[in-house]
Amino acid sequence: MTPIKDTDYLAVSARLHAMETRLLTSERAERLLEAASDEEARKLLAECGYADALPLEEALRERRETLYKELTTAVPEPRLIELFQLKYDYHNIKAILKAERRGISPEKLLLPGGRYDAAQLQSEWQQEHTLQVSDIARRAAQEAAALLRENDPQGADLRLDAACYSEMRTLAEEMKSNFLQGCVATDRCRKPAYCGAGRPQRQ
């Protein structure tokens, strides 16, 4: 891996500063909560660049997906962005496996912004019961599916969480970034079920 210099990120830094003007800040969030009508709330969101024709949840999903796509093409090292996308991939894998076990559609639970297209993951699992993802994620998905068949959703969650953390740790180490390694370790200590959709639930 070619060493990355601070100067490699000058253009990215300038781009991020330009994007900050449209962030949903705490002050804007407060105004959103105090909005007297849906129209007023939509107007505020439109100022922040959210599609005012969409439901708020869908607008947030769309914005997150767009942001990750933009950053992936902007940074010198795409793996830097992948590190933060991993949790969405593992969330989607959990949603797909658990939805199948319960006989429901996972579509409303899937989140954009991961390394892999969520709808494509769903299609792959439904058709082949395998996923075109990293080796560690594919093995973890197979093992989690087996645990779900044994009625052990918590074990399935933990297996996927461990794989998610392992991938994050490996990426941070490959980039030789003490800062990123510290971020991964801190998240791991603070929230063991890092990549889950909340506390594991019995099905």
C-alpha cells in the first residue's frame, strides 16, 4: 500500500467543508422538532438538501447512500469509507436471514449505504442461499443461518457481530492507522453488538 500523505486529502477536506453548510445540525434539528406544520418541516429539510417529495425516513436513506458514494470516489483510499460502511452490510445480512426465518419480506428493514447493494444481497440469498460478499461475511452468514434454524437468534447476532468487528479491525490495521484502530476498539468496547439492529431478540 502506498503511504498516504496529509496533502492527499486537501481536496477532500475542502469538499467536506463545503458540504457542512447543508448538514442537519443540532440547531436545525431543534427547529425541525418545533416546526408548526409538515410543510414547515419539509421546507427546513429542503434547505439541507433532502428531497422534499420523499417521506423523511426515505430521504435520510437516500442521503446516506449518496454521501457514501460521493466520499468513496473522493478519498485516495476507498477502504477508509468501507470501514464505516461495514455495519450496514451486516445489518442487511441480519435482516435478510431473520426475515426468511420468520417468513416475511426484509425490504423495509434493509438500509442503503453499505459496500454491497442491499436488494442484490436479498436476491442472492433467496435464489442461492449464498452471498457475493467478503469471505468472512459469507461464512458468518452461513453459520448465522444455521443458528437461526436452531432457534438461536442471539447466537446468530453474535456470530455476525464478531465477523463485522473482525473486518473493521483488519481494515484499520491494513491502513496502519492508530486513529482508526482506536475508533474500532472504542466502538467494540462501548457497544458489543456493534453491527446489529439493536438488542438481540428471540424469534
